[in-house]
Amino acid sequence: MLHNIVLSAAGVPEKTNEITVLPELIRVIAPAGAIITTDTMGCQKEVARAGSGSARRG
């Protein structure tokens, strides 16, 4: 059985939180068919769209 794992990090601008960078980070990783885990801060519509591939890319 093959196991792949990708860990990534991105800087977060001051006076904001990970919600602002998480969608782009997910798009960069391009997790086709992957399972994405996050905490409750990541349970936002834009984050879900990025993970499902339905968000506009580019």
C-alpha cells in the first residue's frame, strides 16, 4: 500500500488569520482525490470550494 503525505505552511499577514490564505494553499497543493483535514477555522465556504476543485483557479 502506497502512502503519500504532503505537509505545507504559508505565512499569514498581520491582523488576519489562516482563513485568508488557506484556499490558495489548497489550490497550490492541488490535492486531486486527496483527503484534506483542517480545524474549524478551515470550515468556510471558500475553503471547501478550493478543496473540492469548484473554486476558480488562476
